[in-house]
Amino acid sequence: MLIKKVICHVAESQAEEFSKAQSKWSELSKVKGFMRQAGGWRTDEDGHLTAVIVGVWENRRCYEEFMAHSHDQIFANTKQNDTFQSINVQLYETDDVRDFFRQLDLRFEPEWMVLNT
């Protein structure tokens, strides 16, 4: 499986707006190869508010197809572009998704959860 970990630094004043936009990623549920997504908040070592979103994909091919054909439209639909200060994306390949999620130190936001339908 491929895991996509997205880390966004969000200004305190934009946290509610970011959260509302993040809850609009439900279109992912219909994308081929997508399995699930979850995320939440943490405070980084500098005291800044950080959003962490983790997406799980069947494999890299499905993820790359999504990025090439669907990502930009879904992102535009969420109107999330101006709700964060910076973004960092990391990709991992693993068979143990549960362990990956257990290691995250987050206040999970239930509205951010998306499951494959």
C-alpha cells in the first residue's frame, strides 16, 4: 500500500476555514485505488498549528493516476487553497497501515475521514 502524508501549517485564524475545506474531500471515496483518509491537528515543535492528513492507496499506480486526473479538480472544489501557509507531502510504502496511524500524535477530526465506497 501507498501512504500519502500531508502536513499543512495553518494560521490559528484559518483553522476553522481549513477544517471546513478538509471535510469536503468526500469525492475521494469514488476514486479507483483509494482506500481511506483521516487526519487531525497537532502543535509542532515551534508551537505552530499543524494539520496532518493521511491517505491510503492500493498502490503507487492508482495514486499517480489520481494525481494526474482528479486531484486538481477535487482540490479546487474544496476551496482549500488559501487556508494554509505551507504544505509538505511525503509518500511511504508499507503493509502495516494501522501501525502508521498509531504513531501519529493527532487530535483526529472525524469530519476529515473519507472511506472508499
